[in-house]
Amino acid sequence: MLRIALFTYSTKPRGGVVHTLALAEHLQALGHQVHVFALGKDQRSEFFRPTSVSFTLIPIEFIPLDQETLDDRIQRYIQTYYQYLLKVSPDAFDVYHAQDCVSANALWRLREDGVLTGFVRTVHHVDDFTSPSLIECQKNSILRPDYRIVVSRHWQKQLADEFQVDSSIIYNGVNLDRFQPATPAERLAARSQLGLDDQFVFLNIGGIEPRKNSVRLLRAFQAVQPALNAQGRRPVLLFVGGDTLLDYSPYRNEFFEVFDRSHLQIDQDVFFPGVVADEQIPLLYQAADVLAFPSVKEGWGLVVLEAMASGVPVLTSDLPVFREYLRSEENALLVDPASDAAISAALRRLVDDHELRHRLALAGPATAEKFSWTATAKAHAEFYDSIQADTLANQVPQKCLTLEGGA
């Protein structure tokens, strides 16, 4: 049994936090002792969903970005994390594993102080930050860890090419008990609960932000919507999610300027439920006809796997990370995320081509079954054992392993 500490930056339903909780729970199910650390409003707060894993929330004051610069916020978050972890016994855990740059920078400082002997960082993806503090935070969180995990071959190559560091691949998983194809009755019930009727529902999960390509998706939907309306089944687009550490106000302003110039109507053509309760996520997939997810950058695509497991046809971007497990027109429809026209054409095709939609809906669960959180947790446990062996042998070379989670 290993004593494992996992570290994340938030309690909100962002991809890294979703990953952390799922990994922690499945490592615990394998018999390991797991504790999660995160920044929270206060110690009485909770994660976005209940969890069986023990956790500590490090109190952090939320200061609006009009009263604090992003650079100051990042430095304050790192310092708060670091100061708190100084009080944690270094012998409390066998493995210290950061899931984000904030906690990784705190752990790096502890190691430099001689408090820790080493730590692991999972790099989910590399962002194109403009904030000096975030650029430095990300760089240190990639260069300074003793061991690195990535969630795809694409990011392993990126770290090697851009930062000249090795990493080990462990794929993400999906909860196959929670996400399953809906029966006709479940579909009707989900649509009723969400206030939908017989519309053709395009679902987007992730919030309005540059990486999610929200403006292009909106313009593509706007371009194709009149023609689809004329066919008799009114299409609607749902933008779900959006709780983030970063300030995307300029991009959101651009998004709503495009929206205001369009013919589209809120709560008629486009819905903005924002961050929804965790228990509603399966309902969204049950109600959806298509997941419209033309992101310009992803680590692996947890949302894509959840939709596929739910039997929802997926429209997503033709990116290297997605080509690791998707084949266009076989289990998803891949498009050029930089082209409004390509996204529009794909939206229309998925409405018109019933055979394609049916084929993708059937192929999705078969693909998702190859990726389970249990397999992901087992691969992590093997990785932890390997670095424990290195520690015992007084060795610290990077290991370049591929421990791919499977069914």
C-alpha cells in the first residue's frame, strides 16, 4: 500500500480537478491510502461533487481581478500553497503528485528547501499564456519535477521538443458506470428536465474561452441555423461550464458582440446554463444529439470520452491528440478548428446524415470501453512503484515509460 498525496489548484469542475478526483478514488479502490490537497474558499468548503477520498482544502481568499492582477494572484496562490504544506510532515506520504502548475511550484520550493526528496507532475497540456507569472509557473512546473506524466503521445513529444525533458504516458479514463447510452425513456426524461422538447441539440461543455474555440463555434452555428430551421427540426446550441482561474473577459466580450450582431436568441436558439450541478452532466449527454467540441487545444479530451461513452455522436477538432484514439467518420467527425466553414458543414452534415450519426453513436461506447479509470489508476500505481524503486536505489534519472490505461 502506498500513501499518495495528490495536489490540484481548485475545487471547481475543470478537467484537471475532474481527473484528480477520479484518479484518487480509483487508487483508493486499489487499496492505496490517498489524500487530495486543493485551494478552496475555506476548510469547510467541498469539491464540485462528493468524494470518498479524504482531502484538505487550503483556504484562499478570492479577490476579483479588477482588484488584483493575474500575476499577483498566481504568486499569492503559490505562496499560500507552499506556506500550508510546510506544516505537513514530509514523512506523511510516499508519493507527492501535482496536477497543475500552482501546486507543482509549491512542491518544487519544498524540495529545494530540503523538505521533500522529490515529486511527480502530470502535464495535461501546455498553454500559450501571456501572463509573465503563468509563463514562469508553467515552465517551472515542467522543468523542475523529478518525474513527469503526460496524458498523450502528442504531449510527450511536445515536452521533449520544446523543453527537452522526458515524460511517461498514462492515458485518462472515463467512468463507464456513470456515462452510458440513454434509453428512449431516459432521453425524454432528460430533455423534459432540461426544458427541451424535439429540438436538435448541439452540446458544448467547457465554457466560453479561447481554447474551446467558442466564437468560431457560435459563428458556424449562426451560419447553418437558418437552413436547418427550414428543414423543420429547430437546432439549438448549449454552452455549458465556464468556472476558471483565468480572466477571459476580452474573449467573452468578443463572443457576446458576435452574438448580439446575430439573429440568434438567448434561451431560444442558444442556451447558456453556465456551470451546472455535477449530477446534471449525464442528463446533458442523454439529452444531446451531438457534442460540438471544436477546441483548438486539449490535453486528452475528457468531455469527448464522456460523450462517446454516452452514445452521443462527437464533432471535434482534427488535432494530433484526438487522432490518438479517434478516426474521422468511424468514431467521431474531425474538422479543422480554424475554419468556420468546416465547422458549419460538419454541424449540418450531422443533422442531415442519419447513417453517419448512427454509426458514430454505436462506435462511441466501444471506443470509451478501451479507457477506464481503473486501468489508469493501475498504471499510476505501477509508475509510483517504479519511482519508489529508483529512490531506494538512490537514483533520480527520468524514466521514459508508456503506461497506457486500457479496458
